[in-house]
Amino acid sequence: MFDLFRSRDKAVRYLLGALLGLVALSLVITLIPGYGAASAPREQVVAKIGDDNLTVPEVQATLQSALRSRQMPQEMIQFYVPQLIDQMITERAIAYQASRMGFRINDEELANAIRSMLTQFFPTGEIPQDGYARVLSQQGLTIPEFERNVRTNLLLLRLQNIAMEGAIVTPEEVDREYHRKNDKIKVEYVKYTPPGDLRSQVHITPEEMKAYFESQKGQFTVPEKRSFDLLVADEAKVGASFQVPDSELRAAYNASLDKYRTGERVHVRHILIKTTDKSKEDAAKAEAKANDLLKQIRGGADFAKLAKENSEDPGSAQKGGDLDWVTRGQTVPNFETAAFSLKPKEISNVIKTEYGYHILQVLEKEPAKLKSFDEVKDQIATDQKRQAVFNKMQQAVEQARAELTKSPKNAEQIASKYGLAYYKVENSAPGGSIPDLGTSPEVDQNLAGLKPGQVTSVMQPAPNKLAVAVLDQVTPSHPAQLAEVESQVRDRMTDLRVQQMTDQRVREITQKFKSAGGDLASLGKQVGADVKTTDFFTLEGAAEGIGQASYLTEGFTKPVGSTVGPFNIGNQVFLAKVVEKQPADPAKLAAGRDSLVLELKRKRAAERKELFEDGVVTTLVKQGKLKKYPETITRIVQGYRG
């Protein structure tokens, strides 16, 4: 594995660098006090913790990392940004407090943590010093910086763990939680859907729009916009006429024979009668049922039909018990031993595993084998072509970038010279659509902070594309004029009007219900809707015909005959009445008590963690050791709107 870091193959190095970057970047940027920030300009400072600064580039880099790893969806980023900034400030504050309290991490603890983090790169646990330094340098880090980061993260975790110790859960709390999760109710309900599309009924005059905009002017801002030249290398276009000779494909096959070996496998189906969470008496009944089914199968009964009717494995029952092909190591030991000892079409005895009692039938069996060159030739060709094309793309974009730095005004000619697609992008706001790429956080991130005429680094905005851009012009963020945000104002006013119309319908339904004396049938006649009844459902489940049971929360605490609502879901108005309750079976509490206790302890720990973090931040603010800069935070958030 270490050889991969020494490889000149840039695609491999980029991939491995990105993997480590998700670890290193989130830790270094979020937790190292003072990492590259001690002398940051005031307008770049988000918060000051002790003598160290959290800066705008650090926040933006962390956001980019989160987007790349899909920890947050692009369309929701503007809502996540304030939370992420608060989290970064809080983590630094806790790490700073741990240091003040004298917590220390010794060299052995540090080494163990780093070894654990880098296991995917160095499976033996031995990390060569030159390989270690090289991997970090690819992320722009030195060994001292990275190790300081890891120490800081360990300090943070240690302080949090101390604060979290001793969470206690009483028997009464367990009992309440058991009933909260398992008590069931049944309701009758009437659903009223107002005729027509409410949005189509909203009419807003220019005068109304102008008046609303003037009253809410401060809420509308035009984000910073950038004009830039974009050069893109596309794998499909570059590789359209690219062919890999058969001699190279066969050489690649012979060099990686182990990659094309397949282990012994069996195509198996089964019937499962579960024993998990069952008493000894019920487990004995399960075994008896399995034996009876086996007797039927041996007597000529249809295996698939019995599986559909009796198997308690939800993943395979409706497929006649078919599990498809299974290799060694995929199933629990007893199941595997039985499956690989059977001959094709042979039926097993009843097999006991930790899940229950199984009856197996092996449909097909294949020995271990080496796939032939012809079987894998197409896949090898695809892989080899992709690698060669990527290298060609990389070379073209890097050469184009080198020329762009010298001649930023000649982007179109440089793109043509190296066979790259060229786009002139005008007034693009962060999060906006970019030609050929759609929304691209990576392009937005690389352009942020550049001056006109400066060139981005080589970017990979999509798995099959590389790009480079040169900034032409920046239009700063500014308070909006009505003409610039007219569609936003209209949408917001429409949403408000629709909500007002919905609220009015809720009031009308409520009044009709009162006049009907609480009679749902009478109400249904008035609004032209049938009275329907749900099946039993739990608070964490769903009410048939309505939706999530959380809409009916109060029904679980009210007596039978009580009404719930009216409430609206979308443009539909519901009114419900509790008609029956089904308390959870107390006898089944014992079987799930341990998991409930653990769940409640986790909730309690999370609550204590939040209080602990709030306490640390509040104390440091009062002591003058933590200062936030709201105007900088607002500027970052606004940059991700639109």
C-alpha cells in the first residue's frame, strides 16, 4: 500500500490524498488553535479563541470538505453554514479549555491514534517516516502541524468524556420510554382538501410588492458575483478516440491475476423461523415449526411457496427464500458450514444459528476459479483507458494553467490549444449554475479570495472532469434593489398568502366541527369528505392516510373520545378523534430493557454534552477569551445564499 504514495500516477495520488484530506482537513482546520491564522487580517477572522483565530478560509475549506464527502447536500448548505461555524467555534473552545486545565496527551497515546487513523494506508501498523511526511505534504501539512492537531482532538474528546460520565437512568424513565415507543392508538379522521391550487389563487399587485419590499428591505441581499473564464477537460471527449492495445491489456491482466480470482460460492435459498427476542417456550415452538416445514419439503412441497408463506427473513421471503450467490465469510458460521457442505438441489436438516432455525437448499455451486482474460478484458480496457485518459487530461489542464498564469487574457486561445472546452461565465453567484458543471462548490471555493487575473488551482469538480479558471471581475455583495430580487419577493409573498389562506380554512373547519358538536360524520358531510379509520399505530410510526404519527402526538396522552386538531399537512386540513388505545405489553419490557437503557443514556449524554459545551463557550466569552465576529459570519452565510 505504501508504494501507492510513491507512485507518479496523479490519479492515484489525488484519490488517496482526498481520503486522508477528509480526516486531516476536518481535524486541522477545525481543531488546531492558531493553524495558519495567528496573523490573519481582521476582516478574515470569524472568531478569536485565546490567542488564536478561526478564519474565513478555514471555514470555507471545511465547508468544501463536507460537500465533497457529501456530509451535507449542496441545496441545503446555506442553512448548514451557521451551524457548522458554531460547531467549529465550540470545538476550538473546548480544546482551548482542555489545554488550560492541564490535560496532556503523551507520545504513546498520540502514536496509537495516528496508527489507527492511517490503518487504511498502512495495514501492518508500521508507518514509514518518508511516506507519512509525503502524504501529509500533499495536503499542505507538516508532521508537527498534523500531530499537534491529533493531540488537540484527543484532548477535546478526553474533556468531553469526563463531562459525560455518570449518566443515570431510573426504572421509571425506562418504563415511560417503553410505553412512549410502544403504546398504540387508533383514530377516526376527516381530511379536507381545499378546491384548486391555492398558489394559483394568489394575486399580487406591483404596489403590494413594492410596499412589502420596502418593509423587508434588510432581508434581501445580492450575493457577491464573479465573472471568470473556465477551461474544462471532459473524460468522455478526451477518450472518445482513445484505444488501449491488446498487448497492454494482457500485460495488465497477467500482472494482477489475484484480482481476478473468485472464491468458492453457492447459490442458496432458505427459510428462517426467528428466535431472536423470544422466550424459551416460543423458541421451542419455532424449532417445531421449522421441523414441520422440513417434513413438508421432503414430502414434495414447494420450497419457494413455503418460504413466501412462512420465512421470517424479510429480505428473501418474497423471493421464495432466494439469497442469490453467497461466498465464504458472508454468513454466520453454522449457516456457511451447512451451505458449502450441500450438493446442488440438496435440502439441509434444520440448522440453528443466532437468528433462529433455517432450512437450506443449494441451487447451484461453483468452485474457486481464475477468470479468463476474455471474461475480464472489457473491464481491464475500461480501467486502463480511464487511467490513461485521466493522465492526458491532467497534463493538458496543468499545461493550460501554466500558460494562463502568464497570459490570463488569452484563456480562449489556450483552451483551444490544449483541446479544452472554454466557457465565459458572467456574474455567477456562489451556488449558481456553471456551464458544463451545474452547481460546483469546488469552483466557488477556488475562486473565493482571488483577485482579477489570478488563476485557480487544477480542480476536479466532477469524477470525470478537470478544470481551471481565471478570475475576470468581482461584483461585491450589496443591498438589493427590487428589480434584482423581484422573483424572490413574489415567492415569499405568495408563500405568506397561501399560509394565510390555509389558516383561514383551518379556522373554518374548526368552527364547523364545533357547530357539529364534535360529530366527525356530520363534519364530513359538511365538507364533502368521508370519515376514515386508521389501524393501530405507535408514536414513532405512521397513521395510515394521514402521515407521521407525530402530527397526532397529543392523541397518545388524551383519553378515548378526545379530538386532535385540526391541523394541516400541506394544503390539507385534518381533524381526528381517538377511538381506541392499546397499551404496550408490560411482559415484553424485560426483553428490550437493556437497549432502552442504553438509548436513554445516549440521549442523556447528548443533553449533557450540549449543556457542557454551552457552559464552556459562555464562560470563555465572559472571561474575554472567546470573541465572535458576527459581521464576518453574516458575510460567509450570505455568500452561500442564492
